[in-house]
Amino acid sequence: MNYSSAAFEAAFGTAGQMSESDMPEICFAGRSNVGKSSLINRVLGRKNLARVSTKPGKTVTINFYRLENIRLVDLPGYGYAKVNDKEKLRWADLMETYFGSGRDIKMTFQLIDMRHEPSQFDIDMIDFLKQTETPFTVVLTKSDKLNKTEYKASCDRMREILGNDDFIPFSALSGDGVEAIRKVIEEVSL
């Protein structure tokens, strides 16, 4: 797959704006500031295609990026406490509409910051994906920020939570995990 051919296609801020799905999609979900946009940029081999910020809550729209035969979808982060209730409701409606509208979602990459215990939002999202039988892969982001002992402890904890080894440690800085993520993308986009 030619990842460098990816192009920004559209951004939708409300559920009513969202166009119907006309091709398979791979989406990226997770808490605010977990590294969704950074992961997308790294996987695509681009620096600034997906907008990145050090401040949480900057991705407030659902952003679509087109590849050859599939779309990548950058979802707004959840769990950011400094957003007003009206904005939280808008985000919730956007996410519910995205997942509930019969889109051809081939894979959801559920990102969790490996430096921290998964939040209740993270656990709830994994439960939601399981209940709706939406295929998903957990990606543990910011792996470069942990020493070996912390890294092992985080992986052990995810094994407990998931009951398996189906997760990918990832670093946007070093690129660790990029090839594993690309392999999943290529497998589901056949």
C-alpha cells in the first residue's frame, strides 16, 4: 500500500454533516492527547497531515483521510475534563452516530497511553467495541517514555485487562510498532 498517497478528505463537526460511508474505514479512537493524530502521521510517513497538538481536546471533528482503497478516520478524543458539557454532548453524538450508522468499519485502533492505567473511558470503549462486534486492536502509545521495568509492567497489565497479547506498543518518536500497525491495515483492507 502506498501510504504517502494519503490525502485529507473531509472533517465533520456534527453528526448531521457526516456523509454516508462509501468505502471501508479504519478508525483511531482514544482519550484526548493519547496520540491518535501523531500515530496517523507516523503510519502515513507524513509530518503534518493529521493536525497534532500538545494540548488535549484539539481534534474536535471526525477527520477522514483517503488511501487507495480505504479511509483512515481520526476520531475526537474522549475524557477531556476541561470541555464544557455542551461540547461533550456534541462529541458523544458525533461518536454514537459514527459507530451506529452502519459504516463499513474494518478495524478500530483503540489507543491507550501506556504510561498510565487504562481509564474507565478506555475500558468502556473496549467493552463497547466487543459488544458491537467491531474489530479492534489496542495500541499502547508513548512507549518511548517508559523505562524497561515500566514498559514490562504496562504490557503485563494490558494482558490482564484483555486476557491476551493482542496489543501493539507504539512510539511516534522512534516508530516502534509502525510496521505492526501497517500490517493490520493491509490485512483488513484486502
